[in-house]
Amino acid sequence: SDAFITINELLKSGQMFDAIIVDLPDPSHPDLNKLYSVNFYARLKQLLSGDGLIAIQSTSPYHAKHSFISIGTTLEAANFVHVQQYHDNVPSFGEWGWTIAAKTGASPLTRLNELNELPVKHSWLNLNMLKAAFIFPNDFYHDKENIGINTLGSHTLYQLHQKAWQDQQGIQ
């Protein structure tokens, strides 16, 4: 169903979640823009339990850096207490990124730093790799304050995303 509408139904039913994972297509079409907006994130925040976390697929920090950063600043504008971004190489996509935010309590990275090991054994991933995913180049966020947040009807994120991929392909 339409995620934008489904949130209203979930809010009416009073459901709460400890974690919400938002894995949507990249904001490559104007119709998807609303699913990356302050309004959408603020309504999702209402569905989180007190110490809940939300994680959002946030496009490529390498190919669409400003889009990636805009998703983080948009979550900040939705008044999440802690917003952090992380990245990893996904073989089928390349360098990819996500944004994770806490409704209240400790930041996601602080929560990771309190662990001595991952709660579930994994053949590939380990705690140090997970913590390292939160590290970006020194100047990665240097122009963050100049990157717009995405609101309903603004198409800010859509335009940033389109420009990034056009630049990557040499289209002016």
C-alpha cells in the first residue's frame, strides 16, 4: 500500500514500534519526494516507542552526496534527538548510505559503543566494521548547512538527486 497513507492508519490504530526500517526507492521521481519529507519522518516518529530507532535507505554518499546529507538534515528537522549516517559498499550498488535516528535516549553509535560484541553471530559482519561504517572523510559534511531540507512540495531532495546523477553521467 501507499506508505504515506498507511502511516495515518497506523497512527489511528495506536500501534508503536521499537524500530522502523524505511527501504524505499531512491528519490528519483517527484512522486517519491513526499516519502523523504519532514512531514513523513515526523509522522513516523510518532509511531516509535520511547527509545525507538528509525533507519532509512539514503542513496549513495559517493554518487549523490548532497542528497544523502539532505536526508539526514531532513530527519533533524523532524526533531529526532540523534541523527547519524553510515555507509558501506554493497556489491550490486557500490558505496551506499543509510541514516539512523533515535527518538530519545542515546545516539545509535553510542549504543553500538556500549556493546562488546554483536548480539547475533555473523560470518561477515563484526562490531568494528559496523562502527567504522559511521566514519566519513574529514571534509564530508563541510557544506552541510548549505544543503536544503526536504519538505512536502519542495522537491528539494528530488532536484538534488537528479543533479547528482546527471553530473555523474556528464549530463549538463
